[in-house]
Amino acid sequence: MIRIIIEDIKRKENKKTIIPKKTEGVVARQPISIDPNQSTIEDESKIINKEVVKESKIEEYFRNLSKDKSKIKRLQNTPQVKIKKRVISRLTLILFVLIVFLGGIYWAGNVFQKANITITSKHQSIPFTNKQFLASGDQTSKTVDFEIMITSDTKNKNIILTETQDVSIKAQGSVTLYNEFSTTTQKISAGTFLADNEGKSYKTDNTVTIPGYKLVNKKIVPGQVIVKISAFLPGEAYNGAPSDFNVTAFKGTTKYNKIYGKLKSPLIGGASGLIYVMNDLDKNTVDTIAQTSFKEDMIKKVKALVPPGYILYPGAFTFSYTINDNVLFKTPEAPIEINGELSAILLKEESLVKNILNVSFPEIEKEELKEITIPDLSALSFNFLNKDQVINKETTSVQFLLNGNIDAIWKPNIEVLKAKLLGVHKDDVLSIFRQDPGIAGAMVRIFPPWRPYIPNNPEEINIILN
């Protein structure tokens, strides 16, 4: 830097003059100094003119300086502040950052590589029209495994009776007769009188023979037989449930306490005089109740008890009920007792699917059959082949019909597919999928996109079935 000092300017004693410093080749304009003792406009004008003259001299000095080569050389020899050169240019730095960035992406792509494969499974509709199947307990490949569930329930329903009769009816029930008297049989003829613990008399309705007793571990096991009895007199007085009975003819003998009876079923139906009875209209009312609300309640109860892996079709059960339509009532409002029994056929889902597939695809290989599922068996309707089919504990086989449309869906083995795809070029993936008849279509996405091969690690392969 060059500092220029101007020394040719003289100060006047009666003025304050401020001389600015000139740095780095720049001439600063001197401020105008005004004598405070002179305030006329003329004096101020003279001062300004002098300053202008001084500035002109300074400018002329610098013009002469630029023309004088020796002075320029002297200025060049003046020590300069050296500027350090940049080691790395801006373009080189940008290229370096870009290479590092792309390299990082490439490295991350190799570390986090993944293959996402979406497979569309094969679907095929299976229509059934009265297709016959056999449910059996033999557990063969050609029959459907099943279980029988039987439930019973009782419901009381009050109805208003309108029909009356003048009757004289004896109560009826049943008694179990025991023989502890001897090891030989004991015959009881029809019409034999029995007496209960209250002294009321009854008569046997038919002839029976009581077996002799047996000794088991030195204990007497009496022989027994059941016999129906009727009250000696008509009327409601004999309706009830007495516990003990004795044969009146054996009173006073050793047989009296050795041959005896116990109530099997209560005595009911005894009546005399004007009573209310059920007519055909009343029976139809009870039948409607039994076949609707009572039956539906029992079906709900059975459905709640169906174990996992089994299916209960709405038509796969039999229902029956009984009422005592001979009950007599003293008042029009009569509580009718309905006793119902529901027997249901529970089909094993796995076995049913196998039978449906065997019937629908008889030529498909077993390995392919393992990949096929039927997700909505409930879309089918069930009917017994025999409309009068009876289901009970002794039922061993049932023939039935299926109607409706269901979808068979292929589900390829994901783990097997992964094993086949490991390290395979993406152009060869399609040929592998074509080998599986259960694959209708597929879409493969590999990350990073520049990698042409499926990863070698099964955990990096994600397969989704649609």
C-alpha cells in the first residue's frame, strides 16, 4: 500500500482545518474549514474556491504519477500482500461430493437389497347341483368325517284352552318292582293291587315277572322290572309322585318287605268332572311354537357348541318334540310343556374339502391338491338324501347332497418358492413361476433397481399372495 502525504497546503492561523488521511491510493475530499469569525458569504465563497483548486492539484499529481514509469516501477517494488492460491477448485469439490453421494447410495443399495414379489393365485369356480357325498365314521379318503351332537331342552308355554269335557279319568304312571325275596323269579299278574306310603291304592296294567336277586361280593343285587300302574279311583287326588309301593297281597308275609316298588314316572292325568282339554287348534298352536322359536333357540345352542374345525349346515340336523296332549286342566289357562331334541351332523372341514377337491379335480396330482383351499364352505347348502333321515347315537353313516357355487383357490408354498428364487436373474423368474400351476400372475420389484438378481438371503425376499 502507498500512503500519500500532502504537505503543500498551509494553514491559516485564524482557521480550523481538518486534513483527512489518504489510504490505499484513494484521495479523500477535505472538508471545508470555515472561520467562525468571518460570516460573510463572500469569504465563504473564497474558501470554497481554494479548496477546489487544491483538489485539482491532487488529481493532477496522480495523473502525472501514472505517466511516470519510474514511479510505477517503484510502486511495483513496494511489498504486496500475497493471496494464497486455492488447493482444490470448486468444480473438483463438487465432483468429489457427487461421487461420495452416489457411492453411498450404491453401498446402501447393496446392504439393504430386497425383492418384493406379488403373486396372483389361481382361482376356479366349482358349481354343485345335488352333488352326493357320504359322511361316515370309517375315516376313508372317499367319505367325509363327521360327529353327531344331540341336545335336548324343555319349554313351557301358556295357552288358552276353549274346549271342555265332563270326564272321569284315573291317574297313570309307572313303577319299578324289585325282588329281594329269592333267587327265583316272582310273577306279578295284571290287576295286582299296590299301595303307596299314603295308603292310596293302584293296579298293575299288565303281567310282569321279576327276576331273582343275585349275590355280588356277598351283597344282594335285587332283580327288577318296570310295570305301568293306574289309580284305583278317578280324580286329581291320585296325581303325584309317591316314592314307595308294596304289594297288598303280600301284607303279613315275608314277601311284603322283600318284593316292593319304587316310582319310575309320576302319576298324572287323573281328573273328574268338567275340565279343559286341548283340541286340534290348540295342538297346532303348540306345533307352531315348537317348530319356530323353540327350534331356533335349540339351533343357537348347538351352534355355540360347534368345536373348531367343524361346520354345521342349517339343514344338517333333525328336530323332534313331544307334548302330553292328554293333560287335563281345571282352568282355561294351561301351561303346556314342550320337550324337544335336536340331533346335528357336524362335518369335519378338512375332510369335506378333500372330498370336494377329489370329486372336482380327479386328474390333479396330489402335490398340487395340497395347495388348493376352499375358504367359504358356508356358501354351500346341505340336504339329507333321505328326507326322513333320523339322527341318533347309533347313526354310523349319512348320505347328503350339496348345492351352490364355491371358489377353489391355489396357495403356492411360499418357502419352496423362495428356495427356487435365491440368486436367480430377474429374467428367469417368470420361467420358475410357470412351473407352478397355482400362479396366475406375478410382479417382481428388486431394490436397488440396478441389481438384476434376486437376493441370496430368503429373509430379503418378500412374497405376497393375492
